[in-house]
Amino acid sequence: MVEIGNTLREARRARGLTLEEVEEETKIRKKYIMAMEMEQFEVLPGPIYAKAFLKNYAKFLNLNLDEIMDAFKQKQGVVETVQEEHNKPVPKKKVAAKRKPPYPLYAATVLLIAAVAVTVVYGAGGLWKNNAAVQEKEPQNGQIAAGDPDQQQVPDQDNTADITGVKVDLNVVSSRSWIQVIVDGEQ
């Protein structure tokens, strides 16, 4: 039987190649090349990769591919038989099913936050604009602003009586309205 590791190593050295040069040419990582040369095939990612890497490496070194692959199959057959005899059946662990993230919940939350933000920015912005317009038009000392026919007379603070339990009905007839409430001399 052919010694795979020694055959690979001797062929590489005969060609004067370093592990780094073989890695560059074959695109097989250096640690896997070393594992094949030391016949530590369990280091490779799996039996399929081991077979593919070995085949690629043997072709690169111009070795007899049939001999190398037959030796590998025999070695793998011996390894598998030994492993089957020594390994007891291992109970399978239950793998927790991955829960999908609740994307609809995320989307609803983002939309809700966006709606609140828009309401605050545009709603409050409209109130600030209306408040500024009201302060410009606000008459002083109960006087009606000149040239403003929609303006109703604001009662003078001195003429108001103290009334408790006041009920106020407000009927808004246009989209822009304002109301001023003064309690104990403060707005």
C-alpha cells in the first residue's frame, strides 16, 4: 500500500516547492496540505473535501492519481471500520428550532413611530404657526384690531365677573381658530 503522506511530501520537495507555493497554486490552505502530508485526514473539513483536496494535490504534483485515491479509499475504509467498532451510538441532541424574527411586528413599530413623529412635527408646527399668527393679531386691552372683520371683541379683564362652574361651548366654523383662556390673570 502506498504511503500517501510521504508520497505527497517527497513529490513536493522533489519539485522544490514550499507549502506556501503549493497553497498559492492549488488554492488549498496550508494547514490542509500539511494534514494530507501527515495523513491526518480528520483535520480536513470532511471526507468529501478530503477526497477532493487529495485529488487536486496529487494532480498538481503529477502523481499517479489512481494509486493515491485507492490508498486513500483503503485508509478511509480501515478508519471507518475502527471508528464504528469503538463508537457507541450517541443520542441526538434536540436542536432548538430557530424562530423567525417577527418582521411584521418590527414594521408595525417603525410605522407607528414614524406616524407619531410626523404628527408631532407637523401638528405641533401648525400650532406654533397659529400661535404666532394669533399673537400678531391679538388686540390690546380688549380692542378690536383695525381692518379685521372676523375678529370678535375680547372682553376687558376689568369687566368680567367671577363666575364659578362656567360651561363653555365652542363651535369652530373655519379650519383656523384660536381661543384664549385667562384664569386668575394668567394664560
